[in-house]
Amino acid sequence: MRRFALLMLLLGAAPLPAQDIPPHPDQLKYPPLQFDVPDAAAMRSVLSTGTPAYLVEDSSLPIVDLRILIRGGSFDQPKGKEGVADLTADLMRTGGTTTRDPNTVDEEIDFLAANVTIGVDDVSGSANLSILSKDLDKGLAILMDLLKNPEFRQDKLETLKAQALDGIKSRNDRTSSIESREVNLLFYGPEYPINRLPTKASIESITREDLKAFHASWVHPSRFIVSAAGAFKKDALIAKLEAAFKEWAPKPEAGPAGPVTAPKVAYEAKPGIYCFNKEGKNINQGRVTFGHLGVDLRHPDVQAIRVMSYILGAGGFSSRLMQRVRSQEGLAYDVRSDLRPGLVYPFPYKIVFQSKSESCAYAASLCLEEIARIRKEGVTAEELKAAQQFYLDAFPGLFFSTKMQTAGTYAQAELLGFPKDYYQTYSEKIAKLTPDDIRRVAQEQLHPDKFAWVVVGNIAAIQAGDGTHPVRLADLGTVIPVPLADPFTLERQK
């Protein structure tokens, strides 16, 4: 009997006839992906406090995941108190509450096998709870205590301030840190909130009272948007949230948490190649970023820009930049275009790569050639089809792979003020694109005459070139040496 069963198994696993196997994987045929975008309205409720809540029942596991988005973030820090947002969020989680010391909080969370985090970003913050469904009441009580009643203990504050100062001290140790800081400064200007970074003076000036004041202005149900998925009944969870949020005193401005906003970017980078010298025995590569300010998510051509970027340099090994700079010339391990739209304010359009110091200029010249080519010639039908297929196939997994991701996707969309039909029309807009659309947006969105550059590394070696190719950095634009900023003050070193 065993032999018979084994024989049947082998016969069942027999390979397809050779004539049925395509000669190359890219010739495999799949049926079109059918995906219905989940209905946001069906999962959205509004609590009596005005708090929107996206709740999805999912009994596949005895777990509840809950996230509270908080309107506002580091952009709202008072001038001179840069760093207070991060310190507030960190101490809300690690500093204990008025009734629980820090060790008690950690012990209770560990005993419940739960995970609790609190963080802050530029325009928003979040508080997250993951816990067994049977312990939801206990976990929710802890999370509410952390959000509503943080103690901001002085000893914990001093520890975090010391850690922040250590981080400030090492700001210029890595070329990647220098690059990211200077790119933001170049494209947004010194007055934009993203460039109001902590300094030694601002960190040292922060007190418990500053944390209490920021917390009071930041954390309130009128500023919340909730998302949750797991083993709960929707009506029961709504009742739990109602009870928890009613403990807060009403605020005069209480109401539904509308979309977050950011100041308009009123700065335009002056074209040029801004060079930041950083030498060291382990620094044999240069970091190069160039581009100009882009658009935000509300731009009508956002999907065409996304697809154009994929073909140019965001599509990994299939992208033009990777093929030209890495595969053909071997000049960079990674080279890419980053033309992502900003979520609230515009992000920069950037070309980014690292290369051996002596080959940076030549690699950059190849990138410029590819930008010129896509602006002049556009893309092929095959390139467009591959890029479209990537985004169409990836769409469900990017935003709706789990019930919790689905709830979180719509909560974030409401927080950030996405167009109402953004997800419903996402695939349709990508599928409708033509090669003419891609060439048009390449011409309208990429402006080489406006490119500003950040180059970090051994500038003498980068300017010297490699002796094999005639391209020098000065051939690509005006070279502007810039001294590194003092890590403690962010003032330029002389």
C-alpha cells in the first residue's frame, strides 16, 4: 500500500510537458489581479468626543492591535525648545505615570505579553498597543494612563537629555548624517520646521514644565484618530474607547481631528554643487544627492510621477539608472531616483548614489544623461507596462495586506487629508498611463537647470576625478565649498 501511495505521489508531481514551460520567467502568464478596495465608510465610526475610529473585527487570532494617531508633532515645538517633542513622547512611554512608576509600567506590560509604544514625527505622533484580546481592558487602561497622566520624572528626563546630547555630539561622525541634514537644509531653507533641529542649548533648556506644556497642547482625544483590528466586537470596543476618552476634560477646540497641515515651502534652492568635506581613513566614497523640490500627494500627476520614477531609478535593477551606473559601468552599489510625493508638504525630487570618490563626477554625469534621455525620448511601451504591472500587483500589499493595515491606511489618509478617492482610483490612474504621459511629466517635473547638489566626502579626491574619464565635478555646475556645521550649535565652522 505504501508503494502504491508513493507511486501516485510521484505521478502527481510529474513535471509539465516541456512545450508547456515558457523559455523565460518573464513569459509566464497570470490572470489579471482582481482586488476590491475595502470600504472605508463601513469601518469608520465617530465617538462622542469627535474622535474618528476605524475598527475592523478579525477573529483569526486572539489578538488586538490598536493605534492612536495624534494630530501634531515636532513641527509644533516652540522655538528654542527643539527636542521637546521627542523627549515628551519618550518619557510618556518610559517615565511612568502619576500612579505607576516606570518599572511598574514595564512589569505590567511584560506580564501581559503586550507591546506598547509612543512616538512622534514631524506632523503627527502615535501610541500603539498590541495585546491578547482577553487582556484588552488591562492593556487599554495602561495605554490611557501613559497618554493622560505622564509623570515626566526629573531623573528620567536628565537621562534622556544626556542621551540626546551624546547624539548631537556625534552628528558629523557619519557622512550619511551630514548628507540627510544638509539635503533638508538645501531644499527647504533654514526657517522651515524640518530644519529646526535640537542643539546643545535647546536640549539643556528643556524642563519638566516644558514637557508638561507640550503634552497638554498635544495629547487629547480631540486630536486623535483611532485604528484597530482584532478579536473584538466593534460595538464593545467603541464603548471601551468612549469610556476611556471621556476621562479627559473637554477642550474648547474639541471636534473631529481634521487633516494636519504644514507651512508652505517658500524657499527655492540656489543651483550649485555644495561640497561638504569629510575625510578619514574609512572614507573612500562620496555621497551625492541632487535634485530640486517636488510635489505633494495632491498633485494631479502623482501616479504618473511615481511610474516615471520607477522606470528612471526607483525600480531596482530594472531601472535605467541602475542599469547604466551599476550594471554597465560598475560605479555604484546603489543608485536610485527618489521622486516620492510628500504626504503633507512637498518632498524633494532626488537622485542619490554613493561611488568611489574619484568616480563620483562621472557617475553623476551618467545620471544626468539618463534624466535628459527620459525627458527627450520618454519611455518604451515595455518599460511602462512593467512599471504599471509592478504597482498594480503591489497595490493590495502596500496598503491592505492585513485588517490592521487596512484600518491604519484609512486612519492615516484622514489624518493627512488624502483625496477622498485616492485609493479607489489608484490602480485606475496607473493603468491608464501612456508613454506620452510619462514623457510629459518628465519634462514638466524634472528641471536640470534647477538642480542643487549635496556632495559629502573627501572633496579633493572627488574633484580630482579618476583620470580615465574626462568629467570633473566643476563640469557639472558651480562648486561651492561649505564648512560643516558645529554639531552642538549647528552654526557653520570657520
